[in-house]
Amino acid sequence: METLNAVFSAINDVVWGPLMLILLLGVGVYLQLGLKLLPIRKLGAGFSLLWKGRKAEKGDEEEGEISPFNALMTSLSATVGTGNIAGVATAIFLGGPGAVFWMWITALVGMATKFSEAVLAVRYREVDAAGDHVGGPMYYIRNGLGKKWAWLGGLFAFFGAVAAFGIGNTVQSNSVADGLSESLGMPHWLTGVIIMLLAGAVILGGIKRIAKVAGKLVPVMAIAYIVCGLLVLIINIDHVGAALGLIFGHAFTPVSAAGGFAGAAVAKAIQYGVARGVFSNEAGLGSAPIAHAAAQTKNPVRQGLVAMLGTFIDTIIVCSVTALAILTSTEWTSGETGAALTAMAFDGALPGIGQYVVSFALAVFAFTTILGWAFYGEKCFEYLFGVASIKIYRVVYILAILVGAVAPLEFVWLMASVFNAMMAIPNLIALALLSPVVFKLTNDHFAGKTVLPGEDLDDKR
């Protein structure tokens, strides 16, 4: 085990090193510029489409399994999780307040990445043997780049199927078990059994049931957490200006050690801001387009406009609430990190209540993340082994929830981090090579042209 830890640590240092962060930001900037900042300019249009997308448009009902709205909620169910509570706190602890600024930059760039992922997912999706629409990086690699690139899609599917057990499953159940053990004294095994039974009842129902639960649970919990966070900021209103000053000031200048905070250089602010931003909103990893491929729509660009909201909501809104709650408190220099730091910040403004708000939010967010990643993992597994393999994957995935709740997960965290990065590499290659397709579809859409599902775009790439 020590050897494995050493090997995976070395790999993790490489795959999440400067080159990966440059690749993620580089592809995102290229797409954002190629789209002429459209994801930012059309933010309002995206929210309008989201509201209208609660139901499929007339004539689109047979084009997918879930509404455009529920496709985004399924995507958000997988992204709004421990990264929004524990991840933000860790970024501040390791990179200082300036890390928050780089999280924001990553999100603004990532909106273009997420938009492009969804456009390609809908454009190149297929109907599987069960009659369901399936898509994502493995399909737009094979169908967009050609069969000679199918091996790259297979690599993505393998990494995605394995990564789902880490970052989307065991890590989440372990975080909930730890949180409830500390706040309520609940045994780890009991938490694991409860989550396993609840998640199993949803996961075994497939994407329609997952989307139905996500469509109700994610908006309610996200809004409740944001409202509580805003209440904390209102109570700490005198410190909001100073907190913003810390964020912008230390994005470009080092921050000195203070109290239990060890200090951080600008390079650390950039590294942890970008890394935790990607961990939180998953732009570039290639996971979200798997959900958007199931949307009931004929128009890839419309779904792209909805999809990009996931990055905005996750990082610009939810992560910012967490970050400002921490930085307006006196706890960010205490030396505490992770979910415990967020809980202390909330409890400082809302004594006796704040820690339970964070614990409950963490539990619900982690639960929905388990649901979203169950779908991602099974679709990756289906790509490799066919529709018949889905039931096997679901059962193993559900059983892994209990294992995660009771087992030490240092190695699992490490493995999950490595496989997440390995997912991103094939996806980013495909996004760069297929970017002309994204640009053409987008330009045609806003020029009032229609691209039929069967139209060949190979000559436009």
C-alpha cells in the first residue's frame, strides 16, 4: 500500500501540476475567445432558457429522456458537493484569500468549456440498445473525430467509470459520515447504511428517477444554503468590504502568515484556486455533458446555454457565498481547514445553528453528488461493455457507498484525484479538435440557421 501511495502521489503531482492547469485554462480561454465571450454575454438568455426548460419544447419530447432543466439539475447534483463547502475552505487555507479570485477566473473561463461540452454532447449523441439517448466525451470523440480516435473515447470511459467510485461515491459518503459523527454523534456505519438505502432506491430507477429527485432536491438545498450564507454576510456586513479587498489584493501579492494560517505565495493562490475551482464545477472534466446528452432538445446550442449555468451557479454563486462567509469571520486564520472551517465561520455568525446548517448542507450535497456520478459512471461503463452491464455497475456502486462511509480513504482520495485528471485529458483534446464544430453550430444558431441532426460537419472542422 505504501508503494501504491507513492506511485499515485507521484502521478497526482504530475497530472494536477502546472501543465494540467495551463491546459484547462488554455482550452477554456481559447473556447471563450472563439465564442467571442458569448457564454458571458448570453448569461441572461441562459437563465431564461433554464426557466422555460422545465418542460421540453413541443416536438422535442422524444429527443431525450429528461427536460433541459432536469439535465442541468442532474449535472449540478454531481458538481454542487463537498467542493463548495470543504473545497473552498481548503483553497483559502492553502492558497490564501487570493485563491478565491482564481476560482472565479476559472469559472468564467469554464463557462465556455461547459457550453462547448454540452453542444458536442447533444450534436454527437446516440440512441443505445435500450432506446435511451447517450452521449458525452466518449461519443463525441468517436462520432466527431472518427473511429480512429475511438481508443481515446475508451480511455475517457474507463477513467470515468473508475473515478465515479472515488470522487462521486466513497469520498462523498465518508465526508457525510465524518460530519454527522462530529455534529450528531451518529456512527459511521449507520450513516453508510442510510445513504446506501436512499441512494439505491433512486439509482436503480435510472436517469429519469435520478433527474426527478435532483430536479427537486438540488434547487431547494442550494437556495437554502445560499440564503443562510447571505444571512451570515448580512450579520458580518461590516467585514464584507475587507474580505473582497483580501481576495483581490492577494490574487497578485503574497499573503503573510497570521495566527494558524501559514501564509501563501501568489503561485499557491493560482494553483489552489484553479485546482479547487475545477474540482468544484468540473468544467473540462467531461462529466456534465453525459447528463446533458439525455436532454429533450433538438438544439445543441440551446442546451449549451443551459449547461454553462452549472459553472456559474456552482462557483460564482455557491462557492462565493462560502468563501465570503469564511473571510468575513475571524476563523480563516485559525489554522482550521475543510468543512470544519466553513462550519466555524457559519457558527460564528449563527451561534448554535451555523454548524448544523453546514453539516446538513454537506450531507444533502454529497448525497446528490452520489446520484449524479452514479449516472456518469454507468454510462461510461455502458460505453465499454454494453447496456447489459449497467445493472451490475449499479449494484457494485451502491455497495461501495457503505464501504466509503466506514473505511479510511486517504488512498481513495488520491486515486480519485488522479483519475479525475485522466478524464480531463481526452476531453480537452477533443474540445480543442472539435472547436470549429462548436463555433459553426453557435454562429448558425444565432444567425437563424438550422443544423439538422444528420448533417455532416466533418468538412467544417
